Amino acid sequence: MKHRNAWLALWPAWVPAAVLVTLNVVWLGGVRGILLGRGSLLASQVSDLDAEVGLLEGQLRQYQQASKGLGSLQTRLADLRQEQLAPMHDRLVPFLTDLAERMERAGLRPQHFAYLVRKDLKSGLYYFSVSFAVKGSYEQFRHAIFLFESSPQFIVVERLGLHGQDSPSALGVDVDLAVGTYFSNLDERLMKELGATEVTSGD
């Protein structure tokens, strides 16, 4: 009882200190709550940023793949124009030589050649075709088509018209065959030398 009375007697000394301690505890609790709230908010923002970065990285990879694919396509188109759609002056003779060699390998002897050239208005390229009559067996023509498809040249089989032989026992057929290719330009001198007929796209 004496101790209690002593504390009460000294209240002017310890009450302010107790109040100060209490206020400090309350203030620290509030600060801790604020810090925890901010920490949670920052953690959420960091998580959102990580997700956004992951999305952007995925888009970047897709763009890089698309860019790589576009570059590959442009390279292939450039190679195609250079090697298979080259100027007529550079590629016409190799084209005709390759065509003749493949026909010979198939055992076929073309006759009555006719040449035609026209400009393709959509692509701006020139389409050159050679048509001829040839006799042979079905197997020879199948082999010739296979050889055309395996050629490094760009060969288009434009027309293949079959005509049966007069004799029912004959194994061969008469064929009107037309094949062609594309060139990036027109060499009028070569066309005159071949006697090629130039037509418009509407003909």
C-alpha cells in the first residue's frame, strides 16, 4: 500500500514518460502498418511489372522470329529472281539447253519449234514459252515431266496435248507440248533471232 501511495505521489514524474512511451508505441505501430501496406503495394507492382516484362519479352521473341523469317523470305526471293527469273540475256540459252538435254534423257526428239513471249502485267515479268510436236511412249512423257520438275530451271508445263496413233497396236502417242519460264526483262535481239512471236496479255 505504501508503494502504491509512493507511485501515486510521484505521478508528475512518471505519467508524462508513460504517455510518451504509449504514443511512441502507437506511432511505431502506425508506421509499421504503413510500411507493411507500402511493401505489399510495392510487391504487387513488382509482380505486375514482372508479368509485363515477360509479355514484352515474348512479343520481342515473336518479332525477332518474324523478322528472321522475313529476312529469309527476302533472301529466297532475291535468289529466285537472280537464279531462276534472271534477265533473258543471261538465262535464255541455259534454259533452252537444259530443256533439250532433259527431253533427250527421256528419249524424246521434239520437232517444229515455235516461240512466244508476252508480258505478265501483274508481276511485270516476261513469260517465254516454246511449243513443239514430239512422238513417244506414255512412259517417256512421264519421265520427261519428272525431269522438268527436278530441273534447277523454273519450268512451267503450259500445255500437253495427246493424240493417239492411227494404228490400235501402236504404243506411242503424238504430243503437242508447250513449256515456258519467266524472265525479268525482254531481250528483243534474242527474240528476233529465234523468230519469237510477241503477244499482249489479252491475246
